[in-house]
Amino acid sequence: MWKSGVVLLIAGACVSACGGGGGGDGERTQKRIGQELATLTRAKSCDDLRSTLRQQAIDRMHEELDAKLAIALERRSGFCEYPVMDDVSSPPPSGGSSGGASSTSSTNNQVAGVDEPDFIKNDSRYLYVLADGKLKVVQAWPAASSRIVGALAIAGTPRKLVLDGDRALVFSSVPSSEGAGQDWHRQECTYGYDCDFVGDGTLLQLTWVDLKDRAHPQALRSVRFQGSYITARRVGSAVHTVVTFPGPKVPTVASWPQDILSCGDDKTYSEKEIRSAFERLREENLRILKSEDFTLPLPRFVEQTVGEGGTIPPLPYPLAECDSFYVSHAGDPASFLSLVSTDLGAPDTLNATVVVGRPGAVYSNGESLYVSARHSEDATSGGWFFPRESGIPEASTVHRFSLSAGPPASEYRGSAAVKGRVLNQFAMDEHAGHFRIATTTGHLPSPDVHSTLTVLEPRDGGLVQVGQLDHLAPSEDIRSARFDGERGFVVTFKKTDPLFVLDLKDPAAPKVAGELKIPGFSTYMHLLDDNHLLSIGYDAQDMGDFAWFQGVLLQVFDISTPSAPTLTHKTVIGTRGSSSEALTQHLAFNYFREKQLLALPMAVCEQSAGGGSYGEQLTFNGLMVYRVAADTGFNYLGGVAHTPASTPAFPSQGACSNWWTQASTSVKRSVFMEDFVYSVAEDSIHVANVAAPGTDVAVVPLD
């Protein structure tokens, strides 16, 4: 069964709400304009869709030439512009059984009940691991008898999976036709500070797997998409996957007149010469845009089927036909963004919703799913989301989808643009019908850097801003965020780590309840209980105008009094160069609340001279295990040591030279089963009792 609903949402308009909850006539006018620009019209045919895209390309061309003309008239000479051919479309985007343990840890999901894909899943008896091109089933209980009992080869490079009972869905990367035979892909963006959530550049393949017989897993269906995996969420047996596809192909045109090149000479042009040159270029661009055809590479998927006579040639199917697209009246298309929904128990069910927009960070609470993409005014050729005089150079678009089950499906519900750029999924949250998002404007070391908390509410078919807390932590940027009901927590950094506790009881008036300044900063915050935060990050050495990051920092904060948060416990691991996968990948952070156990992949470096000097000696590489409690703090139980992995994809693994945003360790994940911990690296799983982590009770090779 295949159904689709496609919304052509052009990112480049001030959609739904550009101002705050109140405001005067100017603000209300801006909101009205935003609402009008966000209005969607259904395309009547492919010709109608092409015509709309063509007109939008013409509008963007006019705006870009107007901007370049203003520069030329202001300078008159000394230009160093060249007639570069600009693509007036945006570029393409830059994956329990009976007899088991009585208690186990599970994936560290942002929202309870909303499962996030990872390369390892577990129930009370088995681990399900993607390794060496296969889905491997590891009997993990009893712990001392851990071994691989089944495996299934997966096409492409299997990267993530979700699990529900006896069914799994595997997300694989497959080289595109242009890169056939190669396994190139971008490194996954997980933290978001100096990377963007645009996919790995390969094609996505989904494989449904039956696990009733753990010794003989069976593939039920395989579908390949002509787009890249961004992320997915599982709610029960329903799985919603975000996929990005290349956008419309638009003819390229020049953005600077070829006959007024003057870089390197002193020639001065008259106003008439400049205007005439730009008008000639404008006429030529119009001729090109009106005469050349616009190709529409609509998002497609390819069914991988097997019949009695062998493999049937795969057939491509469009996600939707042209008359299913809905078009807004202005914008800057970048790529097609699809939300594909399926059921683990019914592989023939596949529904999709598609918009034209950029991929980005994703948040979901199981009922709604939000995609937030970053935009820069300097890189936008179309209309900007805010009045030019507002001085807002960065924005994040927010697209909301409602999720449903029986059969799984999604529906586009509206959009908004907010000030600043979003860091990652933890900077977003929905509570009591209100969406909260924390963003940063500007980049260090600029003194204009600051952060913003914006509250949106679904209204009138869109998302309307109802509250905002602006200019939070001037001259600092956001390093981590977390929301919990009517509270929010934001960590910013330049030299010290201000932990802000936000009071979000009144959506129309979010405010800072309390603040705590300490050295270093947190990259991930975890609720230890209702009154305490557990965090991981970096210690820092204050150098006056800046600070050097140092060893890995673990902290416990008492947040029971929002107006006066306090640091109750801390421990620093190693020196500069020490690293943990959990610093930039929350799925590697494993706090087993039932037993107060914390497991962290860790590479510990020592013998640093301080400052910008990295540690010269790797003293530990493996999994570190702690008992963590709000009253007693950190009790180190020991480490599960691994031999450093040496794989071409990660040449710096095990070394003491990781940059702080590129934290990487040989050990990637961990699982707790009762009093045993399973330390998972790319090549092996080491099993140990938490009472003696340094002694392996079993080792399971994965290669």
C-alpha cells in the first residue's frame, strides 16, 4: 500500500510568525505578510508546477541582480567580482525473549517511548548489532555464554536499526549511481556545533527483517530511496523516517556582468555603464530562464523484489505525482524533504509526506515531528524571513508534522521561522501544545553573539510565535540544552559555563529563573532525577580572552531551587585530548537509573603541559563504569579495556588529538543487563561484571 501527501513548502518566506506575542502595526503587518507567503496552492499539473518553479527562479534572479547592482553603484571601481554561473535553485543537500535478564538498559532516547535508531539494540536476552555488513544476533544472556547465534547480510552498508519484538528495520547507505562501487559518505553529524544535519550523501535503503527465529533472520522487504537518510523515530510498531532528496534542477545564469570586470585595474565605470550592463545581463537571464526546460527529479523509491525466477529488475516509483504538490507563493527551494512512514509488522505499508525544504535537526514526541533547518541571510538568494532592517542574519525554519498510527502516516501542519540557528534535537521540545526552541545568533569570538529562546504555538494552520526570551548570554554560544516540562536548561560558553535554568510556566513570558557560572562547559545534559542534572563536557582553562578545553568533565547539578542551581559533584577525566563518544553522541551516554550505573566510552590521555598542549600518553581506551547518585556523586568502579581499533575510516581513534567537536573512541556503545556491562566496539563486544569491570567474562568478535 502506497499513499503520499506532498507539500511544496518553499523556504525563503517569513512564514506564519516573524514577531513576538505582542507588537504594533508593523509587527502585525509582518505577520500577515508571513501568513500570505506561507499559503499553499495545489499544483494542477507538472506544467503548472514547472511554471511556478520557473517564476520563483526568475524572482530570485531579479533580487540577486538588484543586490549586486547596488554594490556596483556604490563602488564604481576595483571590483573583484567575476561572472560566476549561479544555480538559482539551491544546491543539493551538502541512517524480549523469555529466559532473559530481569533488568536491562535501553537506547538513550530523548523522549520516553520515542525510540531512536542506532547500530545496536537489545532486549532482555539478545543484542542486535550491525557489524561487518551484517545484522548479527548475539545471545547475551547468560552473560558468560555470550556468542553470535545468527546473522543476515544486508545490502549496502547497514548503519542503524530499530527493533520491535520480533521485527527489525535496518537503515543502510548505498552508493549513488554516480559513485557506484565506492563507499564514500559524509561522517554523521550528531552534535551539530560545526556540522549540519544534511545526510551522508548516499542513498537510503530500508530492509524489514523477521527475527522470530534468531538463528536465521529473514529479510521480508527491501526498498531503496533516491535520497539520503537524515534520522527516524519509532513509536510502537510505527517508524517515521526523514529522507532528503535532490531538489528541482533549474537552469544556471550569471550574477555579474562580464563586461565590467575590473579586478586589478583602476578603471571607473559610470552609473549609466553599470546599469546598462546589468540590464543586458537581466534580459539574457530572462531569456534563459523562460526558454530552457526545468527538470523535475521527483523523489522516488525503488522496490527490491525477488520472484520465483530470481531477482526482478528494480522498478522506480515516484513518491507523488505533480498534482499532489502544494506550492507557496515565494521561496528558496533547496531539496525535497520527505517523511516516510511504515509499520514494522506490515512491510507493505508505506506512506509519505513531502515538502520542498532543507533537511535539519529533528525532534519528535511521538505525536508531532519537527524539522528545523538553518539559514543564513548572506547565503539566501530569495526573500529573507525577517525585515532587512531587523539585523537578524541567521534563522531556523521549523516544519511541523503530525504523526498517526493504523496505518502509520504523517501530515504537514505548518511552519515558522525563528531567529538564530538551532544546535541539535535537544534544543527543541514540545510541551502542553507549545514548541520551544533555543538558538544562537552569531559566531565566536564576535561580541554580538547571543542566544534566544522562542515559543511557538500551532494556530491558523501554521506556527505562531507567542513568546520569546532574547539576548541570553551575550558574547557566548549554546553548547547544550535540555527541556523538562515547565523547565528548560541551557549551557553557553566562551570562557566559563553558565548553566541557565529557564522558567517556562508562562509560554508568553519565558524567563531566566537562575544561573550558575563554573569553568568548562557541558555538551550533553541528562536528568538524573527530578531535582538533579547529570552532564558530560569539557573542563576549561581560562586564558583571559578565551579558554582552552581540557579533560572530560562529569558533573551533577542540584536544580531543586531553580533560582539557585548548585554544582554538587564533579570529576575530571584525563587532560586535553581525552575523548568520549558520549561528548557528541548522546546514544553513547548510558545511565542505567535502576542501578545508578553510568557507562561511558573513553580514551584517556595524560601528561599534558596544560593550555593548548595535548596529552602525550594514552593511558586507557575502553569503557569506564561509574556508580552515580545525587547524594554521593561519582564512584569509579573500573574500566573495560579494549585494544585501540585501527580502521581507515577513523585514523585518529585511540590517539590524543581529537578536536572537542569530533570526539571519537574505539568503544561506541554499552548495554547493562542486571549486574553485567557489555562494552561494544566496532570489532568486538567485551562482557564484564560491574563489580570487576577489568575482568572479561566473555568476548564476542564482530569482524
